[in-house]
Amino acid sequence: MIESLSNLGMACQIRSLRWMLVCLVVCGSVSAGPIDFSRDIRPLLSDRCFFCHGPDGEERKADLRLDLEEAAKLSRSGVAAIVAGSPEKSELIARIKTHDRDDRMPPVDSGKSLSDEEVALLERWILEGAPWSDHWAYKLPERRPAPATEETGWGQNWIDDWVLSKLEERALAPSKDADPVTLVRRLSFDLTGLVPEPETVASFQNDPSRQAYGRLVDAFLESPQFGERMASYWLDLVRYADTVGYHGDQDHNISPYRDYVIDAFNENLSFDQFTIEQLAGDLLAEPTMDQLIATGYNRLLQTSHEGGVQQKEYLAIYAADRVRNVSGVWLGATMGCAQCHDHKYDPITSKDFYAMQAFFSDVDEVKHFKNGTNNLPTRREPEIEVLSKRERLVAAMIDREIESVSKNLVVPGTGDGSLEGSPRLETLRALKKRIEGTKRKVMVTQSVEPRTIRLLPRGNWLDDSGPVLQPAVPEFLGELKGAADQRSTRLDLARWLTDAENGAGLLTARVFVNRFWFLMFGSGLSRSLDDFGGQGEPPYHGELLDQLAIEFVDSGWDVKHIFRLIAGSRTYRQDSLETEGLRTRDPYNQLLARQARFRLPAEAVRDSLLQISGLLNHEIGGASVKPYQPEGYYRHLNFPPRKYKAHSDGQQWRRGVYVHWQRQFLHPMMAAFDAPSREECTSQRPASNTPVAALVLLNDPSFVEAAEAFAKRIMEFGGPEPEGRLRFAFQQALSRDPDETEIEILSRLLSGPGNDLGESEKQHWVSVARAILNLSEAITRH
Amino acid sequence: MNEQKINRRTFLQRSGLNLGTAALASLIGAERPKVLGSTTGVPGLPHHFARAKRVIFLCMAGGPSHLETFDYKPTLAALDGKPMPDSYTKGQPIAQLQGTALKCQGPLTQFKRYGQSGQLVSDFLPWHAKMADEIAVVRSMVTEQINHDPAHTFMNTGTGISGRPSMGSWINYGLGSESSDLPGFVVLTSVGGRNPQPIASRQWSSGFLPSRYQGVEFQASGDPVNYVKSPKNVTTLQQGKLVKTINQLNMHRNRRLQDPEVETRVAAYEMAFRMQMSVPELMDVSGEPEHILEMYGANPGDGSYASNCLLARRLAERGVRFIQLYHRGWDHHGDLVKYMNTCCGLTDKPTWALLTDLKQRGMLDDTLIVWGGEFGRTPMYQGKGGPGRDHHIKGFSMWLAGGGVKGGSQYGATDDLGYHAVEDIVHVRDLHATMLHLLGIDHRHFSVPFQGLDMRLTGVESSRVVNGILS
């Protein structure tokens, strides 16, 4: 630093010296280089100034807006907040730097302040002409060619060009490739939520070629476990649960919707169609059974079946809930803020909030006020009785078989009567009957006469003084093109959300490729997965995000294509080790000079440990399942009082995505590993690391039983020698051999002091199995 | 009870371990905890001298009637059976009485003045009467949610919207925990009383704060904490050895992986094992002297409010920052007299015992006790069975006692019929601001960024510290 300073020479003016200093300070983080308004300046103004000088007209002070360029630069009586080129003439800077406590901005009592570096950054930006640009997320992305890089042998696809060029700007090199075992585990966890089979690992170790890697990616994407893994994430977003959420938290009928989501991801249903079917499948011409099931989306919100709820109040609560969810899921917008006032940071008005509600005012949601009894499941009509797609496929196969068997049996002139004796036919019919018997009810959307939606002043549902609103999209995002005299529908909204030409399609695409990136890197390109507004974090790799969004749209909203693209990049294949140097230079890994490591999500923890033990039941779809749960865990539920009966058969060992989701008392294992209650849209779960989670893996009977099963497998397939058995166990759980120290440590569980309490050999191995299932490595993706 | 004690001792002896928790913890090589209940709090907090170090929140779930506890309304008595004046109820939210003719229901009990302060306490609460000079009664509470579940959410988080942290989580986040082997936020829910309203785990959720701040529920029957017992046939010694093995393997592997999360996990396993010792020790009250058990009216292991009050004291002694007791059954739409007798019978004396016991141990000075429901009850009659009252949010009573609170004081008032709080109104947000103030926290400067906003327990609306009840 001292050397660099002396290099500047005496010719530097004092002011520019300070800027150089700023630059040197800022260079330590990744936000150095040319100032980007969207990335560097707007977030500062938003966080420190917009609360009083932003979009919310009611709170605005001094009639000054800093969220609009024109207003911010407007000279009023010779004074302007920002005078381009002249920080010393800009009132903004003067007020920030004044020592007068009364004049100081941000106000002393706001709890906000600006660091010296931030002030210097604002000064430099103004000096450079205070260039303005639209908010990054609401600006249309443009297709751009990937940048050239000096190093040309590293990249595998254009994602890498964007990443590498930024790394080269910083004189950084990407990390080396992860070793084949790490890679295959990473892919397996990311794309299927499961630990890979030892055979898969071995085969990739033998041939870790690019082609073999590509085949591996395809195999994982084509496995039905991909849909289950994606569903776990989607169900968090749309707040899917098996119970109503409020008060009595009764069960409701919804599991076929979950199966629809799994099937949709497995069949790679295009994302725009996926959107349309969920929001408005019922409004399509001659909707299919699956499209009707998809409309369960509009019914996923929490409802209250408490005696004494005021219908009007709850309809207002439900309407707000829907807006929060649809805007959070598809637009990455925090529209909920505009329920009581115009948004503080984004150009979302209260009117926008209520106009959005109006799209959903035709959804039939009043029947439960009358019929929603304290039974299990409660009633939330409209509901239909359905077979899932899978079940229907099997039923159709049986039908065909019945038909062909019947044909062969029919002897001309004898009629149908002779068929009755055929044992095969009887089996088939019995099978058919059994399948028909698995029909499940599911809540669906039925369109009724739309309720009147008013703007509620301060969100007060008792206040009928606000204007009546028609369905409309947020004004700053454009408007729906359609016949002026016709009321817009949910179908119009769904199409607008995925219309890249005239709607919000590219915003939706950005929001989702960012989330797909998150699923493959543990962090989004913008780390704010749920807020693409002014307070969200602008992506460091903004261009890359844009190109991925365009690619998503151009591919026909092909979800698997995006995952294949990301998995195919060299960026994805990097080692995840965080070196000391990288930790200092890029603590949040925004530059992507390495991969990431993180604890598996709750479902993957459960599923992988069960898989290792050999207990996992791979069955797909069906009614929700109930694993062991501590006795009395539902003791506080009432109306009706709840009895929990764990499945005693193989259903006990189904994947986490099928576990009964009780909003008020989520299964304690899932809760301990941060699965959300699904009351609101969750795009990113925290990754805690707590004693409560340790207690689960140590003592939850599911995992104790899993350890017992694992021990049995170890003894059966690991050979007679302890070392061989430990190798077998490690390969199952960690896809590698134990080293000498690990063998030595684990061997102490097999013999030595403290274990002469009459344990049998089996019990020794159960201890070993428990130890391995509790290892950090077993539940961490590297 | 003696049998239990002996069993536990013999068990320890049989495992060759006539030792305390500390010694057992050393089994796994954890002499000093690496994570103090996981947290040390936010730098810069407390903002000012803290009058209270911990909180015991006695939540009377269902909503006790203010009109039969602390808010005496002779005018309402005079109007008993007459139509409720329209001027009070027009345009107001109504729960179960929607669309019915509203009539006044006079107080269903007598009130007397007690103590030097002359605090008005109803006949339902003879033991509260004995501590009239210790408690500060707020008679002008208001809340915004009229149904149980969202009203609890509002009382705990300051908003009816799900996903926000509960006050116990806020306080542990801000101040950290003082316990190395117990969670900093513990919830106990008692049995007994009438058909109880459900209570959801979101009431002790940490919301957007890290999940280590969430409340942990302790229960009297079954495992005191979920999964706190080792599996069948596994001795403490074996479990300790297992945990030690896991930690050794993790630390060994981490030399290569250099993952800071592994260090946290090692600490978490140590704490988990310590909890396996400390939680049963805490829950086992068989060592408490007979006169203390009698004072509370506690039968160990019965899950009663009395037992939970005793546990609350034990938790407070062990440094737990926020202890929340729920007693359900206060939802008296009908047969109010009968059910008030039940509820008060179960809670009145134990509450007195808790306060008195803390006082005699010198702990009341730095413990804040808060008593109240999620709302009050209507001055209007509701008759499911005998006379009762509906949910009411525009005026109700709560009390505070202990560190920094002016005992024997009364604050605020409702109108003549006990409908609207009219004098010195205390919103739930003001209660939160006051609690934080007593804990040394300025509510205006205690925020966490979430979804672009600086979230506060007290929200964005203005709120104030209720100085009138502070000593």
C-alpha cells in the first residue's frame, strides 16, 4: 500500500489522491473498478435514503425523491440534491458530510449512516457525471456475445467465458477441477437430492472423461429422483403443506398437486406452461385432469377454520396472502409491503397490490367458512377426486391388457358370459379396482363471480372507502394487452408472467435461473433469491444472469436445459475448497473462483441417510406418509385433538418430499434441519448447525433404525474383517475409503475400554454405523 | 419421587459414573463450551443499564376476561342485561357474536382493594391479591387480532403475518444466552383446564433469525425435549463415547476440508450431549424440598402449570434468558364463572409462588415477569352454556412485575363499560418496547435487515416505552 501510494507521485491533487485511496480500499472487495450505478450506487441510495425520499408518497420528506433521476437532479431555488460533475455543489453530499446534527443525512435517529468509503464512492460517482440507469432487475436483458478470455483452454461453455473474463480482470485463476468422487457426489446431491450409488461412483472414477460426465448429468436429470428433488424446492416457494395452517391446523386434501409438480419436472414441462397450468389451468379450453390438479396452487394458502372468524377479514387475509406469494414466486418482488402503504423502496403502489388481488377474486374460497369442519381432513371445496398421472397410466395399461385378454378369450357367438372364468382377467380387474380405490381428493380452483376488490386504506379490511379495483399488473412493469372492455383473468396474468415480449417474462426468467443457479452453487448470482427490488443484492455477474435468462426463454423455458448447461460448465466443476487467499479477496464467492459447500437440505439429509442404510423406499407419489415422531408431539393441536400414527410398513421409509407437512408442528427432524413451515414463500432456507439437529441424528428412532439396518448390511456385505467392513461402510456413505486414522478411531468402538457392557458384535457395528451416519461429511455437499 | 431419585443415582453408579454433568461432559472432551448456548449477542448491546436479565412470560392463552380479573366496571353492572349501546360497537370487529343482538354482561364476580397500593383484584384471584403491591397492572392494553392463532402471533412477534421472530428469539439474538448447556429460549405448556385452544409452534419460531434462537419446547411427559434421550440399550457412557468418536472423525477430516462449519458441528454435538445430561437434571424436581413443592402446589411430572412455574424458576436459575409458559383454557365464551374457577384454581397460587420464590432468592430484582392473554373479553354477553364473553381486542389487562417495574401501580383505563381503552393506551408494540427497555435495549435501534427492511420487534409504527409503570 505504501509503495503504491509513493508511486502516485506528488503531482496528484489532494482530491484525486483521496479517490485513489478509496479505490485502494474498495479494491479489497469485488466492487472495485468502474462505478456501476445499478450495482454500486442505487443500493446505497435505496438503503439509506429511500425510506423518506423514495416511492412512498406518504412518508416522503421535503418533497424530495432520490429514486428518480429527474427529481434527484432537479434544481429547486438553485439547489439540487445532485449536480452532475460537482460533488461540492450537490446538496446530497453537503447534507451527508455536515457536522450539524439537525441537518445531517441520514438523520441521526434513523440508525442509518454512511461509511467514509461509501461517501467517497458517491462523490466519485457525481464527479464522473452521476450517470443513471434503470434498476438492474427491471431493465430488459440483451443477448450479448460471451467475452473473449486470455486463457482459452479452460472453458467448457459460454458460462465459463463470463466467469473467467471477470476472474482475469482481477488476475485470479479458477480453482482446479474437483476430483471425480466429489463431482459425482455433488451432481447426485444437486440433481437428485440423494447420495450416489457406489456403482455409479466407481464407474465414473474409472472413466471421468468429459463424455462420461455428460452421460452422468443426463442420467441424473432423467432419473425420476430429479422431479422429487425439484419438487422439494418448488413446494417451499408455493407454500405447499398438508394442513390448513391457522388455529386447528386440520388436514386438507392436496397431495395430488405435489405429485403433479414431481411429474411436471420429470417430464420437463416447459416452465411457462407449468406457470399457466397452476395459476389458471381451469381457464384453459377443455383442461386436462392434470391441468385441473395443477390449479391446486391457488388453494395452497393458509385458511382458518376457527369458530368466530369474520369472513370479510379472512377473505382480505387470503387475498393478501395470494399476492405475496404470486409476486414472491414469479417476480421476486416483495409486494406484501404495499398492503398498508406504497412500497418504501420499489415503485409498487398500494393500488398495484390490490389490483393484483383482483386477479384472484374469482377463486372460490368461501365454502370452508360454512363446511370447513373440525374433521380430518377438513373440507375445503371445491375438491375433486382424482388418480395421479402415474396411477392413471397404470390404470390405462391395465385397461389395454383387459381388452387384449378379453379379445383372445372371446369365442364368437358365446358373448361376454364366458369371460368370467378367466383367472388372469379377474386378477386384472382386481388390480384395476385397487387402483381406482387409491383415488385421492384434491382442492382445485373453480372460477366464480369475482368478489369486489377495493383498495384498503392502511390495509384495514373494515374500511370500505377505497376505490374498487379491476385486475391489473403492477403499473411500473407495464400493462396487460387485451380487449379494453374485458376484465383480465388469471390466465392473462399467467401468460403475462411468462411473456418475454410484452410481459414480465424476462424478469420471471431472471428470477428462476438465479434460483436454479442457487440450487447448483448454494448461492444465487444475486444472493437475494426473493427480492429483485431495490433492496435486493445486485448480481456481481449481472451479464451472466441476463444471458441465462434469455437462454431460458429462447430454449422454450426448458428447465432441464438450464441445469444441463450449468452442470456442463467448468465453473460448476471447480473444487469447493476455500483457500485463505480467496476467503480474503472474495468472502462471498461472488467471483466464482471456486465451487461452494453446504449442508444438505432436510429432505436430502433424511433420504441420503436412509439410502445408505438400505432402507429408502423409492416409490413415487401417493398420499403423504408419516415417519416415527416423538410421542405427544401434536399434543397442542386441537379441533380435533390429534393422534399421530406412524406408518409401520415400508411407507415409513419414503423420501422426505412425501412426509406429512403439518404447518403448525412440522416433523421435528425436518424442522431441525431448517425445512420451513410453509406459511409463506421460502426461496432460501437457512442452513443452521445446532445441537437440536445433532440430537436428531443421534437419537431419532428413524436414524437409529437406519443405523441398525446399515450395520446389518455392513456385516453381510463387508466381508469378515473389520477393515473390509469399514471400507464397505465408508464407500456406501462417503464414496471413499477410510484412512488409517479413521480406521483406528472407529476400531475403538469395536473394542477397547468402555465397551465391555455385554455388547454383541452386532451392537458394536450399530455404534460404528451411527458414527458414520452422524459424520459432517455424510450430510455436506462439497 | 424418592424412587425416581434412587433410580437415577443407581443408574449413574452402575455406569461407574457417580458424577455431575460437568464430569460427564468431560467424557467428550468438552470442558468449556465453545458455543455458549450458541450465542453471545449483538455487539453494542445492551444499549443501557438492564434492569432485568431475563423474562418469564406467563401466557394465559385463550384470553382471560379483564372484567373478571383486574378491571372493575360498576357501570357495566348497572347495565347488566340491557342492550349494548350501539355507539360502542358500531363498525368494530366482532368474533363469534357477529350478527347477534348485543347485550351487556355485568361483572360476574366481586372486586376488592388489596395491599398498601389498594390494587383492585377480583375474588377469582385470592393469591394475586397477596402480591397486589408487587405487580403493575396495565388496564389499557390493545391488540389488532381478534382470533386466537393470529392474536398469539401478534402478541409474540408484533404482527399477524407469519414468519417473524418471536420476542424470545429477538431477546436471545440481542443479548445472547447465559447458559452453556440449555437453550436460551424455553417454552412450557401446561395441561389441565377446559378444552384448550391449540397453540402453534410458530409462537416460538425464530422467523428470519437464525434457528438457534428459536424456542425449545420442554415437556413434562415423554422425552422432556425431543430426542434428548439416548436410544434404548445405549448407556450414557456409550453415547458419550459415540459423540467423542464422531467429533474426532469430523476434526480429523477437517484438517483436509478446512470447513468452519465442521467446527461449529463439533461444538453442537458437545452441547447436544451436555443437554442429554442437563435437561433431565433440570426436569427432575425430586430434590426440591417439600415446602417448596407445596408452595407451588406442584406434583412433579404432572405437566401442570404449578409444576411449570417451578421449572421456570429452575430455568431462570440456570441462566435461561426467556421462559414462556402457556396455560390454555381461558377462552370463556360460556360458563365463564365455572371455567374462571378452574383456570384460576390452576394458575393463581402457582403464579404467586413463582413470584414469591424468586423474591426470596433475590432473583425478582433482575427477572421480569409478564402475565396476560392474547386479548381480553367483551363486555357483551355470550351464552354458550352459562353466561360468558366473546374475544375482545380494544381494551384488556395485563400485569408486569420484577426487575425495573413499579409494583403496586395501575396504568391506563378502559371506558365505563370496559370496551375501549381510553386512557394511556398501551399497544402490544408498547409492551414490547417496554420489555426491551427493561432488558437494556432501545427498541428503535434493535433491528435486523430482512427482505430489504430493517425489521424490528416493534415494527415500523411508532411505539413507546411505558414509563408510568417503571420504578
